[in-house]
Amino acid sequence: MKPNPSTSNDISFDDFKTQILQDYEIAVTSRECSLMGRREVLSGKAKFGIFGDGKELPQLAMARAFQNGDFRSGYYRDQTFMMALGYLDPKSFFHGLYATTDLEKEPMSAGRQMGGHFGTHSLNEDGTWKNLTEQKNSSADISCTAGQMPRLLGLAQASKIYRNVEGIEQSNFSNNGNEVAWGTIGNASTSEGHFFETLNAAGVMQVPMVICIWDDEYGISVPSEFHTTKGSISEALSGLQRDEEKNGFEILKVHGWDYTALIHTFENASDIAREQHVPVILHVTELTQPQGHSTSGSHERYKSSERLEWERENDCNKRFREWIIENGISTEEELKKTEREIKQKVRAAKKEAWTEFLSPQIQAKKVLVQLLDQAAGKSPNRAFITKLKNDLIAIEEPLKKDLATKSRKALRYLLGETSPEKKALQQWVDNYIKNGEYEYGSHLYSEIGNKATSIAPVPPIYSEDAEEVDGRVILRDNFDKLFTKYPEALVFGEDTGNIGDVNQGLEGLQKKFGKLRVADTGIRETTIIGQGIGMALRGLRPIAEIQYLDYILYAIQTLSDDLATLMYRTVGKQKAPLIVRTRGHRLEGIWHSGSPMGGLVHLLRGMYILAPRNMTQAAGFYNTLMKSDEPALIIESLNGYRLKERKPDNLGEYCTPIGKVETLKEGKDITLLSYGSTLRIVEKVAQDLLEVGIDAEVIDAQSLLPFDLEHDVVKSLQKTNRLLVIDEDVPGGCSAYLMQEVVEKQEGYRYLDSKPQTLTAKAHRPAYASDGDYFSKPNAEDIFEKVYHIMHESDPQTYPALR
């Protein structure tokens, strides 16, 4: 299938007729894939199915208006659109359904996401950018309802940046900001906060965005009146309609079964957004869902017989077919012939995809059966191994897990044996598991040369008369260097622009670099992150500022489900090198001083999490990340902006290494591991401990994800034989993560003479004021007494009980 979705402007009737028939073929092909896909799930060949049936016609119209360089941010109903662009054919559709791990056959995610989740390839094999202006682009889908909306804002904003900011090299990314970002969403999902936050931000920012709402009047079993005020999203949003005096949205409404109206409406939406940089809401109504929401159930359970009859009569494909015949574009006989041919093609594609899906397992099965037979022949447990072999032979359509399960169980019957046959089976199992883990686990982080952990460290350089300045000045002057060096760099957030952030780390930079590069935003953390993701997907280097660490919880779904998984779920075919800047630790009070680090290090796998102890280290992390192309979260120490630091001479150049700890004080009695603001207290306590004869080694974790790639902490334990992790997160939070890294992963348990321990904040949120902080988080006395108690337990004579 190689369609050519050109618009209908200024074309002849014959060309228009050809376009119509081509669209009908795509619509029928997509529908057949949906129908057969459901049967494949119900037969057990596929795990789950969610399809785009009933939405074919508006997606064809969207494809006609979609131009090279444009981006889609959509959801799992858009298979017809992807077929119309030529990115999806029936065979790849079924490979997606079966979860084939070959990226050539299943180009959307190589089986990592269920079918219906679409994306295009933005990167070459070496990780460099393709020319995105020469292709039609789709950001990689996520399942979370309305989760595609925040990034849509950034995809649209990128066009505004490229059109209005001078000096950015845009040859691979934009044609002077002429690109439109197209969002698609189901009507029920417009109830989500992500949708409304994105809508409000887009209206304020005036960016070239078209939000297409597929409205079939239900959200699974719940009708629209339970989802939406007035039962209509376009009516509910009518106050956003722009007029001659005030900016806003253009709101368009069209029936989903009216082909000509759809074509003209989508072209109109495209022109408005593209030329005027105005956001557009395109509400497509009277759509249907012929097979219900998904393969998990049947819509006959919750729709009335009258509604079901209405859906049959107003199915967009049926209405399209009737219109074609009524207007003499084709005949009943010709369309029936076309439909028969399409059914045969889809059926053949399904069969071929299933054969290709099974082929690697069948080949591996032959090898494994032979290995099991050979191992059984030399083993006293021959009967048990032979049974496993015969059970495997009986599986005509084996999955990878079938082969892994049988082979690994067979090794249990070979315990204590040393035959070459056993060794061959062991080697096969090792290789098979290793390959499987790579197929399903690669590209969580970048796998190319400029990955952040490969950037060589560059130390700060100081002149003899280096001045001592507030830490914020180092940050400010370093950002100044970065924005000069990287024209594509920009920063935005609440209070980020005019006042230069709440701690003046960006003081004066808006005046120097302009309001688009150093920008204020509304109070809307989720779409601040969305801005960053979308712009990073289009070649810019955004720094999204979340004012305080606690506020990052507003955006955690977007960070966790979208940004952190992007490279993984596209198998390295898309990247979004967004830097998230925030500040935290040691502020006093429940809502501005939390340290949800344990949650973050687990929810944000796929990002780097960096917790520098001072602003010199923080600036070095920014410099390192700008040389790489991976997403990261940097948490600046909130009480460090006014502390004095020596100002380096090589701002903008020196690089703090990622994945490496730093030993701040050497010692021989105990290893103290901490990070961020708490580390300053630990350093002071280490000096106090010397007065009672305890020589502590102090290590700054600084890089939490990844942590200590060179295993320097375990080298410290080989000397001190004791470990205390100090953290202001809750018990079992980040300290537990660090403990597992050191004791289990680095095998630090081998060198311990005392029980490894943690000292954390209390389980409750920090109470207000200095007294509340003292009794809520680890203080100097807590740390001193904890270390002393560990030493007392080890040598009570030298260290008598303190209390």
C-alpha cells in the first residue's frame, strides 16, 4: 500500500475520483484489519486488541491535510491515518498485534507495545536526526488516556520557536515554523485534566495545533452526558472561540460520516493553524464503534437496540460507500469486487505475519529438541528430560517463553552432571535468555557514543584569585554561556522569565535572550513537561523548570509514562533530550520540602536523576547533558543558592560526570553515603566524629540514576567495613534503593563487619518551621549518634554507650 494523501485543492474531477476510490480502499482495508484482529485475539493468537473501526473517514481526511514536517500526537484508534500515510500495512498491523520483536516487521515498537500504538522513526541507525521536514511524523503513542496531550503542546510550540527565534539551525526540523501539530483524542478522554490543561496553555500561547476529537458518544460503557458538560465538548468549550478582540481557539464541528465536509473542514483547520499559528479544535461527531471499545468486552451489553441500529446505519464506511454510488464515482459491482480483493489481501497478510512471527521460534525449537534429546541420552534422568522434550514437540505454535521454560526446567534434571551435552544445553539457555532480555530490554537509555554517561568529565578551573560568589551566580553565568553556545537551548517555567526564577538563577537572561527562549509559563506543571517533550522531539534543547521538587508530582504521569519510556518504547527510534530543572531539600514545611526521591528513582527509569550538592556541581551537570541527547532531572539544593562558592573560570565548559560518586572525605572506620543538602550536614558531623576517635569516609552519591557505575562505594567498604546511608526521603525510599545498589548489586555485603543501616526522615511529611524540620528530618545529632551507636556495637569498650 503506497497511498499519496494529497489534498483536493485545485485537482481535476478524475484525480478527485481516484483519490476517493483510494480512500475507500484504505477505509475497507483498515476495517478488515480491525475485524480480523478481533478474531485473532479471541482465538488466542494475540493478547489484546483495540482498533480504529468506526473512525476511518475522519482519519483519511486528516491524512489529506497532513503535510511533510507535521507531527501527530495521538492515541490507539488512528490505524487508518497511519495506513493513509503509508506507514502501516496489513502485515505490519498483524505483526503489531502478535508483538513481533523484529523492528523491520513491526516498526512501531518491535512488540514492546500492544497494537494500535503508532510512531515514526526520527533517528538514523547511529542516533542522528533524520530530516523531519521530508517526512510525515508521529510521536510515539502511550495508552494513558489524554496522556498524548501535554507533548502535543510542545510539538506545536516548536513551530513557533522556529518561526520567531533567529540563529537556530533548523534544516532538519522545520520550514520556518510551517508545521502543524495534530492531536487526536476520544471524546470521553477530554474529561481528563491533561486535556484541559493543554487546551488552556495552547490558547494562551497561540501555537499551531489542531486537536481532533473523535466523538462516538461513549467512553467504554458511559455515555457522553456523564463525561461532558452539555454532552458536547465543542459546546462546553465555546467560550474559547476566538473573536476580533481576543485570541483563543478556532472551533470547528463536522459529522464523521460526511466525506466532502470532512475533507474541507480538515483543510480549513490546517490552513488556519499553519498560516496564522492559531490552535484549532476539530470536533468530529456522529462516529460509531462497530466492535465496541476493545476485545475485553461487547458493546451490546450497554447500548440500546435503537443505538446499535443507528450505529449500523450511520457507520462512516457504509455512508461513504453509499455516497460513492449515489454520485456515480463507482458501482455496486465494482465496489463488491474491490471489497472481495481487499478481504483476500488482508487474510493473506494475516497468515503471512503469523508465519513470520512463528518462524524464529520454530527454528529455535528444532535446535532445542535436538539438544534435549542429546542431554537425555547421557543422563540418569532421561525419562524426565524426554517428557519435557515431547511436551515441547507437541506445541505446534511455540512462543519464546515456551522454549525458555522447557529448556530451563531441563537443567534441573542435569544437576551434578558434567557432560558436554549438558554444557551445550546450558550455553543455549544462556544465549537464548540473553537475546530475549535484549529484545525486550534494550534502549532504556541511549546506546550510542554520546550517551550522557560517556561524556568525559572536565573539572572546573580556578584562577588563584577566584572570587567567592553566591551559588546562584555560578548557575546564572553558566546558563548565559550555554544559551550563547547553543542557540537551540531554551528554558521556561513558573517565574522563570521576567524575574529570572524564584532564586535568580536566570537573572537578566530573558532581557538578553528574549521572551521565547527564557519564558514565563502559567501554573501548570504537566504541560510545562509536555512543552519540553514536544520541543525536544523536534530538535530543540529545552530546559523545563518545575519550581519546587514537590510540584513535580503534578507532572509525574507525563514524566513516567511518556518521557522516561520514549527511547525504550521506540527501540531507540525517537529521542527527547529534555532537561527538567527543579530545586528541593531542607525547606521547612509539609508542601515545599518533601523529598519523593524513592518514588522518582523507580518511576523515572529511562531518565537520569541527578542531585548535586552545590551549584558548581549542578552547572557541570547541565554542561554534560547538553553534550548528550538524553532526558534528565536535576534537583538543585534549595538552601544553596546564597551559599558562597568559588567561581570557575571555565563556565559552560566543565562537565560533572554522570554515574560517578565523589569522595569528599577519606576515612577508615565507616562509610557515610548521602547526597544533596543533607550532605552538608554529614560533612560537618564527620568533623565532629573525629573528636571521639571516629574517622568517617564521606561519599556524595550525586548521581542517583545511574548510581556509581564504577563501584567506588564498595571500594570504600573494603576499607571501612561499615555503611550508613543518610537521606531525607521517607524510610524505605531512596536510602533503600542506594542500600540495594551497594549491598546487593555491588556485593558490598562481603566486606561488612556491622549491619548496614539507613538514617532517613520520618514517615510523615516534614512539619513547619525549624523545630519541625529538626524533628522530621535527619539532623546533625541524629547522624552523630547513629554513627556512634554503630561503632559502640562493634567496640563497646572503645566507644561506651552514649545514651
